[in-house]
Amino acid sequence: MKLQITALFLIFVLNMNAQHFFIAHRGDSFVAPENTVASAKSAWQAGADAVEIDIHLSKDNRIMVIHDNDTRRTCNGKKNLEVAKTPSVLLRDLDAGIWKGSEFKGERIPYLTEIIETIPDGKTLVVEIKCGNEVIPPLVRVMEKTSKRNQIVFICFDWNTMVETKKTFPNNKCYWLSGSKNGLTKKIKEAAENGLEGVNLHYSLIDEEIVKTAKENNLEVLAWTVDSPDEAKRLSALGVTKITTNRPAWLKEEMGK
């Protein structure tokens, strides 16, 4: 029994000392307007290991970086515009920064290509697909033209879209997103069968059993969205070190205390 307790303690210590990987949620969204070039640049400057962004497809098949399927929440303008039904030039006419502060006036809804350009060497861009399979052909064109394709990771809640994305980009890591525990064990096994690298789960779902099942299937477990040092430390103790957060610099500092 004493040896077993000692072994468990050593595992705990090793996990707590593991290298943490902080993913900035929609960029440095606590400081700058989410899903903008300013937010991405702020996250890189804050020392984030990765930036997570969301994409939708515009009417003219341009990949736009925005979380919602319309512009109501994050953009100014007299009229709310639905991304899929609006040409990109009209979406770009809107101000996507002024709501966060006057210093961000003039920030636009970025094209995916603009965010890719900000990625420093050694860093990762996590692209969450918020639409469906229709975005894959435009994604292929974007990926073919960038020299930073190996720094891009894909995540998605929609299972079919995620599987199709992995088939299209076999050399890029892909993680299925979930905020529900229903059928999760089965999905973890299916993720492995379909060649995905792991699952990206709401932190509240992650426990010892989930991590064990993932490891048995050679999958990673990523966590979203964590702004509590205590919660981040709990996850770290379980072996989860890739954590999405709204406050990458602050959480990194707090984890080091």
C-alpha cells in the first residue's frame, strides 16, 4: 500500500511539473476584441503558446474570423448581417473593435489569411470550424498558399465536419470538441478510429476516467475554457497540460506560484 501511494504521488508531481501549453481563447480576448488581428498579436506578445480562433464562410466563399454566425454581438453597424449570406467586402466594412474600447476602433473582421500571417515561429494557430463541410474547399486553397500550414490545428463540434477535415488535412492535428458527457467514452474511441489526435473538452467533463480512456486510445485531452488557477492545477494533476484560457499571461503566472 505504501509503495502504491508513493507511486501515485510521484505521478502527481510529474504531472504538476509538466510543460503547460496555453491556448489564448479567441486571441487575448480579456484584453483585446475577440477574433481580431489585435487580439491575436496581443496573445503572442503575452507569451501564449497558441491562439484559438473561430471561422465562418462568407457568401463569396472567403473564410472570415468571427465566432457568431452574424455580426450583432461583436460589430457595429445599422444592420445585423448574417455571415453566410453576406459578401466579405460588406462584412469588412463593419468595425469589430470599437465595442471593446476606443483604442481598437477600426479593427475589422479578419480574413483567416490575415491571422495566419501573425503566427510567430514555433507557435500554433487553433482554428475552430463553426460552419460545416462547405468551408473545406476554401480551406484547401488557404492551406496550399501558406508556408505556415504545419503550424495550424483544427477543432470542431460537428463530428462529420471534423472527420472530413482530418481526411483532407492528414498532416494537421485535429481534435473533436465536446461540452457533453453523453456518449463521450464511445466518441473517444471513434476519434482514435478516425485518426484524430484527441478530444477538446469543456474542463468540467474531464476526470481521471476520461483521461485514462483517452490515453488507452493514444489520444490527447485538451481543456476549454479555463480562467481559474485552481481548476488549471486540477487538470494538470490529471495530466492535461493543453489549456484554453481567456487570460494566458495571467494564468501562466498564477500556475507558476
